[in-house]
Amino acid sequence: MATLTSLVQSLAATACPPEQVHGLNLDSSFAKWLLANYVSEVGGEVKTLANALRSEESLSRLAQGNVSASPGSNLTTDQYSAAAHWLLAQARVRDGESALSELKAFVSSNCFELTEVLVLWGVLPTTPVQITDTIQLVPLRELHDSQPKDFFLGIKDTPHTQALSLGAPRPTAALIKPRIHCPFPDSASDLRRNSEPHTRSLLSIARCLPAALKTSVCHLAHWYEANPSTPFVGGVRGWSGQAFEHAFTRLPGATNIDSDRLRAFVTAFLALDARVSNRLSVPLDRLNRALRQHSATQIAIELGISIESLLTDDRPSDAPISFVLRQRAALLGSNIPSQRRELLHSFRRLYELRSKAVHGHDIDDDRDTADSSKGNTAFLMARAIEVAAMIEQIVMRGAFPDWDSLVFGAT
């Protein structure tokens, strides 16, 4: 140990920063990550230390490769060079013995905490919200420092890097789910742990959030991250992004979320029978689209599809649906006769606006209305909130209503 420690410290004294860091903004997460994990290979220090590490019995697992921060990766390269890079980078700024001890402990434990991240636009919780036993909704700023986080926050890697601008997406939150990952899978249990289902649960939760929060919520990016200090797998090694819409350039306001109510809703949604969940797919998707539109025409079309799919999915394709739709909306929306009467009239107007919009009529009349709160856009947005409440009610029931029973007096 003493000999290897001495070698690490002597090589670190002559090792230089990686060439890639030149010209970078040293306050960026990418530059910090490079400096924490890599050194230049020009002087030969990496090769020398990598060869010395091969004879260290406690690090023999490195010969297997497979060190990766992503459960989906099939990386199989020899990791002695990566370990040498990390040790030398760390020994340039701290004691080499502690860095070597940390590396050995990491290899011996064969596990580290990996966090799955689904970045969201449309919601900004004021504090982290625990919505299941393992999943949180957190402000974007709560994530570990990383290159994709910098991109969304407008921090440049270099003066020429694309930064936050008028046309860039502006997510403000993320769903996160921790998991334990085995960097050197050498048993069936390790492989099972690394291949456990992922992403789907976060996507399911993101899909149901518009009904619970009464606002459009969209996922923009997905990645796995480890604490940046984790030996040679820290940070974010890769990420995927979605197609961006102009709406994503708007910053949502901060929201005080009722965590108990949201947790109950998400729990009920994840427990839904597959048939009920599938029936809610189109209503949720179209409601989400309607909630982020500004044009009354687009809102009417999206909301019309949402409510028609939600309330008349069981009707024959050639059956008249206008009366059935507004009747069911009234029955599901309230138990109070006067409110049901109002809902009946409101959803009649909604369906009329939807019909005009799909047949090419101009319903964007807000520009001609002195009080925009009385225009079609405001009216349709109010109906969208009501549709979200109906979806929430069905989710909490765990099933769609028996419409015949509801018509004849059941609740």
C-alpha cells in the first residue's frame, strides 16, 4: 500500500490537467468533472500507474471491465486506465492515500447509489415532494452538478457553447429515483439488480401529473447520475432528450404542492388496472397538450378529443355523442343539481367550440374581447381544469363509473 501510495503521489506531482479542459469555462460542471476524473496522457503517468494497479490484488475486479453509471450500458473495457486517471486527478488536489483507499473501498463494495432522472417542464415545486416510497419530485437545482443540468440552467462550457436563449427549453423540476448499481457484475444477483425495470415508472408518473396538478407537465430529458465524487463513474455519462416545443421556453411559477394528496393520487394511478390505465392514456395526453396551448382553436381541438375519449369511449362509433358527453360531464363533475346544470351548459358550449374549430371556423376571439377573462381561451382553460378533476376522480375511484347507475341516481 505504501509503495503504491508513493507512486500515486509522485506521478500526480508531474501529471498535467487533461488537454480537453483548455478553453473551457472552469466554473462549468463539465470542466470540473474533467479535472476531477482525468489527467493528460502525454507524460506517460497514466500508463505507468495503470500497469502498477494491475498487480494490486484488491483491484483485480478492474480487469473485468463493465464499470458504467448507466444500467443500459454494455461497457466491457479494461478499467485500469480509467482508475489511474481518477487516482492521479484526485491526488493532484488531495492526499493520494485517501484517494487510493476510496478507490479500493469502491471496488470491494461493488455497489454505489445511482439516481435515475427524468427532467420535467411545467412544474416548479418549492420543496422536494416524496410521491412514492422511492420517487421524489424535486426542483431542478437539487440535482447533482452535470453538463445537461448546466445546459438547462444556461451555464456555458465554453464561450461558444449553446446557452440558454429565447428558444431554449427551460425545465424546472425532475422526478428522481435512486437505485443501487453493481459496477462489476460477477453474479446472477448483480445482473438482476442492474437490469431491474427502470424509466417506465417515472414516465407513468409524468403522464399522470397534469391531472393532479392541473397544469401541463412534459418530460424533456432522461439520464442516470452518480455523485460526482464517485470514483471514475461520477457525474452524467450520457443523456437522452425529447423534441422541444416553443411552449417549453416559458418558465412556470413556483408551486406549493400538497404532497400527501399528490402521493395518494400517484399511488392510485400506478395501481390502476391495465385496462383503466390504457383508457386514460388519450384523455391524459390530450389534456396535457390543451393545458399548454394559447390558441382557443388548439385548446378546443385537444380538449374535445380528451373529453370525448374520457366520457364516450364505450359508445358505438356511429352513435350521437354530444348529449351523452355533456350529461356524463355534469353527472361526474358534481353531485349538486345547480352545479350539474351549469356543467351541462358549459360542456355544450365546449363541444360547440370544438366542432367549429375542427371545421375551420375562427374561435380565437380573445383579441376582439375587451375583457380577456370572458373570451373563449379563458372559458376553455376553465373546462380543462374540470376535465383534469374528472380524470383525478376516476383515478381515485380506481375505475370508470357505471354510467347507467350514475344516470339513475348512484354516486
